[in-house]
Amino acid sequence: MKQKISIMSPINAAGRWALRGVDEFGAAAIFLLRAFVLIFRIKQIPSIIQQVYYIGARSANIVMLVGLFTGMVLGLQLYYTLIKFGSAGVLGSAVSLSLVRELGPVMTAIMITARAGSSMTTEIGIQRISEQIDALSTMRIDPIRFLISPRIAASIISFPLLTALFDLIGIVGGYITGVALLGLDAGTYFYRVESSIEMQDITGGFVKAIVFAVLVSTVCCFQGYFAHMRKDSYGAKAVGLSTTTAVVVSCVLILVSDYVVTSFLL
Amino acid sequence: MENPLIEFQNITKRFGNRTILDGVNLKIYEGQVTTIIGKSGTGKSVLLKHIIGLLKPDEGRILFNGQDIGNMGKKGWNDYSDQISYMFQNNALFDSLTVYENVALPLKQTTKMSKREIDEKVMARIEQSELTEVIHKYPSEISGGMQKRVALSRALVTDPNIVLFDEPTTGQDPIRKNAILGMIAEYQRKFGFTAVLISHEIPDVYFISNRILALYDTKIVFQGTPEEFENLNHPFRDEFIQSLEGLQVELTGLYSKRHFKVRYQADLGKKKPHETYVAVLFALEDMETIIENLGHDAAQEMIRALGSYISKHFGAVGGFSSRQTINEIGTILPFSNLHEAESILVDFIRDLKEEGLCDLSTEATFNDDECFEFRILGGMSEGKPQVEIESIIEFARFNQKEIARFQCETRKQG
């Protein structure tokens, strides 16, 4: 009997894990749906603007910094690769397409997850464990409308804008290494940038940014909102673990969904 | 008796294998202050959260005006929850909002009131709670007592019909505790809401409660008036109440009403039927005006200072004292006849005027130029051992007259 239990245990565990996964996915989907429906109210506008400031404006500096160095390192790597084939002139195309199609949306989403996503989880988690969310319910204020909807709306607005900023600064970074430091012709660089990027690349990048925005904000808010339901810890520790989970899951989902969206776009 | 506003019928709540409430039955009546007492961790907050729907019972039903709240439709539930406000044990204030924003939040989010109307209402509550100076501060920048008052203001700003207070005095010093209880009592009288509160402040909470519910070992073991509770014969009293009352005596020198009765019976039961004793009833006159002018904290500090002074003075001659009502302190002089008691009282009045009033007047002085005048009353009556203490106290109340008065002019001359 004991032998039988030990053989079945991993299968049971896998089954439990799968069921829990399906359960959480369903709960998160309902959570997102409720939050999304509640965005479209006049009273939400001030809260959304405030969240755009926190998620968007306050992330701009770090996004620009990362964008600059990503562009610079791209310029450096691609220059020395392309020069082997005598194609250094297409550096502008390589840098701009890499940034606009892939690196811009992905890196921006990861940076916002690290900066604003983690803070969303922590803030909502603390509000949960200190009964502030229960207090909202007792005041007949829907916590999802009050706390979650503005954050999701603000993410959908901020992610594409920050992605555009990242792309722009990244192209400047590529210019600094390729043109200013390595001596490539400035006109050639910008001509290649302009001629190779099509509208489809830009809209594709924005679609990705919006998908990432929905995923990151939902995962981060969901983890904070249900921090008190964790079975592995309680209180402040539960908030800490929820934050870690939110960041890890968000990053994984960004990369997985990037592949899926790219396969549809191409 | 009238129909209850809220009724629990066989409510059972379990968390995992642990049963918190086991077949709880209780009744809460409209317009009354009902206090739930019980040891920590016995499920008092769980019980309260069932009323507002934050928790759902595993078994049993909760009736509101005879209607099961578990079967209410969306509109019915909204109408029900519209009438209820909840003050959390840890205040649950939004730390990213200022005091003003916290109080205004329910009005801004759930009503269509104009900005001006919201402002007027919020400011009125803030002024009543003596928070005007901190309206732009964040909860973390103000004291625990102030945070409690902010939570209280937020709970009352929507003019609810039912207010649930989850340990509103936790973590407060004795003066603040009484001030908060006084504030709840005052608001309840003024606005007429039904109050349900959880409190450990025994016996102070008796003064403001119409009904007491005792939660012990997952069940309600007592429901009734504070007077009926005084005579409760149950292990709950031995384990919980007596220790709290003993602590009260140690801290203030004033006996709880129950200890007062026990001491009364012990000291006077030995007396022969013809032997007499004297009861004196002191009062800080017109407590409501004092609260209105000086605030709850100052009023409670004054009654505490008076109680402490009385206890010190009469304790030396074998007397014992107890707070009788929110502004009255009763003293028994078991070894004195009326003539001796009069002489003791004259000495007391002289000392009170010379020294005691200074302690009380500190609270009544706003600054160097302004102060608030108040009067202390005293009345005596002679009693015999076989007579009920209540009637002797009542007679002393009837005989009350002014024994000391704090006058601003006197203070200035002094």
C-alpha cells in the first residue's frame, strides 16, 4: 500500500498543481474582466491620471537610461558583426528594427514590472493585510473599481508610451556608438533607420506593449489583492512572497506572450 | 420586548478545523448600544464581521428586521449595507490619503454630493472629533489616539443607522479610552444610531451600554443589561471580568460597581441594624457642556482627577468609592455617622478648594487669558445596612448642592 502511495504521489502532486494553476488562471481572468469593465466611469479619470503619473511618468527616467545603454550596446555589437561582412552601413536598420519589434516592448515591460509592478503588488498587499480593502467593502466602495481598474487602465496607457520612449532613446544610443564613437556616417545611419522601419513594425511593437501591460498589471494586482490567501505564509512575509511571485510570473509571461504575439504578427 | 433589529440564529463559523462560533444566538435592538465582551481571540471580531458581510456563516442565519441577509437580492443587500458603518480595530485608514481625504472618501466615492456639501459635512465631523489641526497630515504623522478619532469620524460621516465598533479603545491610555467611549455615547445620543461595539474596558463600558453580550468558549453565555450582568454567575466572570476589575481598582483607586457592592456588603453586613453609615455622591456638573467646551479628553481627565482626589481623601478614613455614572462618584463612609461625615466633608471641601481644583482646572484653562468655569456638587445621606445601596445613593443625589466652583476670576487673582 505504501509503495502504491509513493508511486502515485508525483502524479497526485502534478494533478494538484495543474488544478491550482487552472483555478488561479480562471480567478485572474475574472479579476481582469471585472476590473476592465469598471474602468469606463467618469469618476475613474482622476485616479487613472494619478496612476499614469506613478506607473508612467515616474518610470520614464529608468526606461530612458536602460533604453540608452541597450541602444549603445546594440550599436557596438552589431557594428563589429556587420563590419565582418562589409555591411556596417545597415547598422541603423539593425538597431532600429531590433528595438522597435522586440527589445523595446520587452525591455520596457520588464523595467516597468521591476519598478511599478512590484510596487503595485506591495501596496495592494499591504492594503489587504491591514484591512484597508475590507474597509473599502464596508464603505460600499468596490475595491476592484477603486484600486485595480485605474492601475490596469494606466498600464495600458503607459506601456506603449514608454515603449516609444525606449525605442527613440535606443536609436539615439545606437547613433552614439555607431556614429559618434565608431565613425559611421550619420546620414547613412538615419537613412537606414527611416527606410527600414514600417508602420507595421511600430504597431506590432505597440500591440505587444498593450498585451504586456494587461498581463503585468493583472498579475501584479492579483498577487497583491490575494496576498492574504497564500497558504505558505502570512502577513508581511506573504506580501513579500507575493511581490516576488508577481515579478517572476510577469517576466515569464512577458517572454512567453512575446513569442506568441510575434508568431501572429509575422 | 420589541423585535430585534439584528438577530443571529445558530451561527456557526469554522476556520479549517477550528470552530470559532458554535451555534451563536444573539439579539441586537434598534437605537441601543450593545457591547460584546470576551477574552482575546474568542471570535468577537469574527462575529462583528458577519453583520457587515465580510464573513459568511457556515451554518445558521442572520436576520435584519426579520429578513435573512444571506437571501437578500442585490438591491436588498445594498439597502442593508448602506445603513452600516464599521470601525476597524486597527483603524484601517488609507496611509496614502490625508486625514481629510480619509474622512471624505466614502462620501466622494458613494454619493453624488457636491464638493461643497462634502466639505461641509467632513469639516463638521473633523471639528467634532477635535482634528482640525491635522486635516492635511497623513495617518502616520498623527498619534494613535488621533488615528482612532479619524476612523471614528470616517465611520460616522455617512450618517449610518448602525455602527459597528471593533475594539475602538485598543491601545489607548485610560483617559483616551474613556474619551472615545464618551464620544461614542455622545454621538449615539445625538444621532440615534444603533451601536454594536467590542470592548474590554470594563467597567467603563457599562456606563454607555444598554445591553451586554458575553462571548465565552465559542458561545454567547449572557445577553442582558449591565445591571443584570453585575449579578452573572458564570465561569466567564471568574476568568475574565474580575481580573479586569481588580486592575481598574489598582490603577484608579476607584472600585468597579460590583466590587463596590461586594465591599459594601462585607463592611456593612457586620453592622447591627440600628448602626448607620454615610453615603456621599459627588458630581461634576453639566458634563455635556464641559465636553462641548473642553473636549472629551479634558472632561475625562477632570473626572479622573476628581475620582483620584476623592479616593485619596476618603480612603484615609476607611471610605471606598466607585464611579456611579459618567460624571458621578459615590463614596461610602462605613465608620462614620452623619455628624462625623459632615466634618470630614468640610475638610474635604476645604482641601478641594485649596488644592484639588488646581488639578481639575488645568484641563479647563485654554491659555493665560481664557478658561472654563465649572461646579462640583456633593450630597450626603445616612443609610442603614438593611437598606439597598441604590436608594441611599439616590437620596444623596437628591441632597446634592454646590461644594466647590472653579471661577476664572479666582484663578487670575491666585
